[in-house]
Amino acid sequence: MSEPQVLLRSDALHQQVQRFVNASLQRPPAAHEFERLALEIAAFQAQYCAPVGRLFAAHGTRLAALALLPALPSDVFRLTRVAVHAPAADTRVFRTSGTTAAHSGLHPLHRLDTYRVASVAGGRLALLGRVQRATVVALLPPPADVQHSSLAAMCGFFMDAFDACPLPGEAAAGACSQSARRWLVSSQGIDVQRLREAVVIANQRSEPLLLLSTSLALLALLQQLGTERLPLPPGSVVMQTGGSKGRVHEVDPDALRTQLARALGIEPSRVISEYGMTELGSQMYEGHLWHGRNEPGLYFAPPWLRVTAVDPVSLQPCAAGQVGLARFVDLTNVDSALIVLSHDLIREEDGAIRLLGRQASSPLRGCSLLSEALLEGAAQ
Amino acid sequence: MSPRERVLQLVGAARRLADPADPLGQRARRELASTTGLSPQGIEVALTQCLETSPSEAELQALCASVSLSERGWVLLSANVFTAAHRAIALALAASDDVRVRPSRREPVFARLLAEAAPGLFAVSEQLEPQPGDTVWAYGSDATLAGLQRSLAPGVTLKAHGEGFGVVVVQEQDAAEMGWWPLCDAIVRDAVLFEGRGCLSPRLLLVNAADPFAERLSQELLLAFDRVAQAIPRGALQRDELADVSWYRECIFSLGEYHCHAGGSVARVRGNVQLLPPPGRVLQVCQVEQEVNTVNMLAPRLTSVARVGDRLAAALLRAAPRARHCQLGQMQRPAFDGPADPRGS
């Protein structure tokens, strides 16, 4: 198949996935519908995405059942190009950040619209609940400054999809994400004044505020606010994402949630954590608004994403209740790897996913001390 | 006692542990089996061939000269290479007559036996309490060592040895000159010691050669792993190490070739030197265009560079001047002249 034909095939699969996403908002999809589409995408990637093809060949994989297909380790995204198409056909290339890996991983996309459709659908379910509209701002740098950030792209989609009205000085609704007024992080820190203005506007509109942020930016916001209280409008939600792995100061998510609730005058349950990876087009969220389950650290996947725990050694599915590595089957990853294995440890709990941190690598390659021994020792 | 005398006393203690007829040597063989997971033969080779029991006078002088005198020395020991405790403690003894050693929780046996064999020479401590003027010798990941550095009081000196690994440079004529068996046996003998957990353990084999040579090398290495495993059977890996092997294997499946025999595994990739094999008798053959340039690129992370003969010796030394350079088969037997990993010294 020539490159144009590959792209045509890709386009057809993207359309199927978008139809799947939209249909699953109306009714839960049957398992066989997911499986059929997933196998179709897997067959496409086995043929045209070299790393996936090699992985399948090494396992002697037959494309008969989704459960039998091997998962591509997320590290492969930083070791080689994972794409069915040539670089010339890239629309966007997202780059991993905030990890401790020595090199960034790249996720090249031929089309951005499936990422947009799926993330907006998932975000609407998890962050808006029954509300149709919200004033949306992000504690992130403007997308122009972080063109390779999948998170910034997603937040931009949320602004355009969920926010009906332009802020003062903005051209038009539907292009809210183009306005610098929505992006409240710069080299000077958090623009708290802009956040105050957004709160005033949301109150004038009688809309909730949707504040999108990383955990570290929220921590910075709290520091800048100090003792100031900045009550958000009723129904507002804070979406926090991203841990602080590899950073000097780890963020305690429970403490952050409590402090945010106090500072912003919202219930702790309205601080909703998102889980996403640059290597995935889909996200998971805590389920307070979505599933009515207010359990911090318990995440729900949308119907187009399946998450299972696999044993870190055998890579086979874990027994019920056991902790394993997260194995994602993400229908939106049409042009890269449908099935991705993460270093994140999870446990499946009654239809939801408990995130339990990251798999510790074996002591590093040589005369390494166990870090716990070092840190304990240092503390004494 | 002078620094040299203290170090010599420790070497004497190590000699007792290496001696299978000494009661302490017999205890070492018994007890290390459970704490290291190594096979009895693996422990025997480590004790009799890797533990430095007969350093030359020049080595002793160099080791003593490699440290600055310190009020008190603290040593944080690693579990990965049990014999490394000897050199680590020797360095502290060369610097101070007051040495406190915190053994690894996973492998506390060797340090305790050394202490028994040399009563009063150093203290085994569960605590780490360095004071200004003290020196701490520690080995670990860069992030962990950075954390330790931040936690130390001003005036405490940290001798930190971070992440690192060994590489082997192989040229086509090496196989012709040495023969495949001696060549691959020498490489594999370095790789199997301590089940590849050492900071000097070879992980990457850099070859500037076409597919047929790299493929033959991979196959011959697999056969060598099987041969060497007859003499030094595989030890047990920890679960986190087994998980690393699984993860690595899947990555290599996506990038190149991965072959597994009973004695060990060999991966073959083109160019890609970002991914390192895990412990557990795994070697990665990397086909590169310029082996010296690749060594230079890897130099900040390299502890050891092995080669055959002296053809590339000067160029490799220039490419990685702070690594140890040696012939094949000598990677795990560095001179007793200072830290095993000289980058931090």
C-alpha cells in the first residue's frame, strides 16, 4: 500500500473511531463492537507501524483476539518512531515531559480530530457532569509556548468546546483557546489577577468555572494565594493532572485537594484528577461527576479505552484484585500503538482503576544503594 | 595505624573470607547464597577471583592517595555486588581511622563478616549520622545521590558514584584473531558475574560491522552463555529484576531482535544505545557506525570500556577518559587503586 493509501485507510479508521466515541455517549457499546474495531486497528498497525509489526511478529501474534495481542511498552515511544505514516504526514507531534526518562518520547499524529473528539467527550462526562457550559481557564502556558504538549492541546479543546462566550477582548466563541487570557502561567508564575477576573466573569455569567491545571501549578497557585481565599462560582471544578515524579518535592494529592478546596471554596470532591499519557489519546478521570463515586484515586476509563492490570513479569492479566502494570487498549491511537504498556501500577476495582504509583525499576544498574536506605539514612 | 596498615588489615580480613578452609569463609559461602541469590559457583568465583586479596604495593599506594583524610568516614553499602563492600570500606579506612559502615539491608552479610574478621577496624552501624568534617561514600542513582547531597549538613563531604555501566567494543578482526569461542567466553564471563548487576558489568557491545557479523556474534554469545552457565549456573533474580527483563524484552522485540537461551539472552539493535539491558545475563549487541564516537557519546555514563588488544586503545581512552579501560575478561577485576568507578573521584 502506498503512503496515500495508508493515509486513506487511516482516515477510514479515524472515522470509525469517532463514530464509536459518539455512539458510546448514547448507549454503552457492546464488547464485540470494541473488539472488532480494535482488531481492525491492530491489523492496520501490524502492517504499517514498524515497531508494532515487529512486536507482533516476535510473539507470533495471530490477530484473533484482543486479549492475545502484546502491548507496546511506553518506552518505545522514546526509542523509535511509533507511527503508521511518514513524518511528512504528521499534523502534530506530542512530546512527553515531566518524566524522569533521559529522553523525551514522541507521539506523532496524522490527525488531531480524533484526539479532540474523544478528549472532549471524556472531559464533558467527567468534568461538566450535567452542566452544559463553563468558563474555562488553564494554569498552563499558552499553547504557542508548548506546542508539543498534548495536555495543552486537550485543554484548548475544552476551552473551545465548553466555553460559550468569549472573555472581554476575545474575538469569538469557539476559538477561546487562541486567547492568551485563558492561559494563566508565564515565566513570572501564576497570573492570579487573571484568575480573579475569570472568576468574576463566570459569576456574571452564572456559570461554573473549570480550572484546568497540573498539580505543580496548583501548588504554585496556593503559594501565591497565601492566606487569600478565592471562592469559585457554584458548581466549579478543578481538574488536576500530572504527578510530580522525579521532582524534588513530591505533591501529596490528598493534601493538595484539601488545601485547594479550602482556598477556592469548593467541595474536595470537585477537585477531579485526570490521568493521561502523551502516548495515549484517551484519558481517565476520577468519577465523582461521572459515575457518582467520590473516591479519590479511583479512575474511570471512557468506553473507547480499556485498562487492565497485567503481571509485571508474565505480562498476563492479573487475578482479580491484584496489582499490576497498566495495559491500555486505546481506540483513539489509530496511527501509533493501539495497546500500550505503562510503568504505572494499578488495581482493577469494580469497573474502575486504582492508581498505585509507578513500578520501581530494579536497583539501578550497578553499585546502587536502595533508595529507601539512602533516604532513610539521610533523614536520620 | 597508618592508612596503609588499616587497608592491609582489611585485605587480610577479605583473604579470610575468600579462603574456603577458613570458618569465616565457609560462613560467607553459606550465608551469601540467601542474601545475593547467586549460585554457589557464582559466589565462589566472586570470592576467589573478584575480591581483591593480593593488591600490589603500587595499588595500595594509589588507593591511599586517591582519598583525602577525613575526620570520620561513613560508608553506605550496596546490595548489588557484595564484594564491592571491601573496596568501599578500604577507601574510607584510607581516609580515616574512624569508619562506620551501614550495610545494605538486602545483603548485610559480607560487611558483617569483614567486621568479624577484622575486629575493631571499623564499626557496623544502622544509623547514618555524618557530622561536619566527615566523608560519606555512597553509590546510587543520580537522583538519589542528589537527594542525599541535599540532606547532608554543610561541611560533610559526599563521595557519590552515580549511574554507570560497562561497554565492550568488538571489531571484526577480533573474532578472526581470537576465535569466536575465546572472544565470546571472555565477554560472557564478565557479564555473568554478579548476574550482571555490577556497575562495571558489560551491558552494550558496540560493533561497527554489517549484519552477518553482528548476527554471528549474537549467536556465538548465546552459545557462550550456555557454556559458561555450566561452570557458573544462573542465580535467582528478584521480582523487580524479572519485571525489568520482561519490559526490556518487549522493548527489544519492537526495535530489533531478542534471542533467549537457557544460559542467557542477547539482543541485537541498530544504533539504538538509549535502552540498557537489565541485570540477569542479558547483553545487547548494538550495530553502530562509529564505535569510538558512540563511546564518547556514552562517556558520562561509562564506568568501564573493554576491548581486544590495543588497536583502539588510545582512541577509546580519549573518548572516555574517566572510565576504566581494560581487555576483555578483566572488567570485573579492576586494579585495587581507588574507587571501582573512577568518574566521581
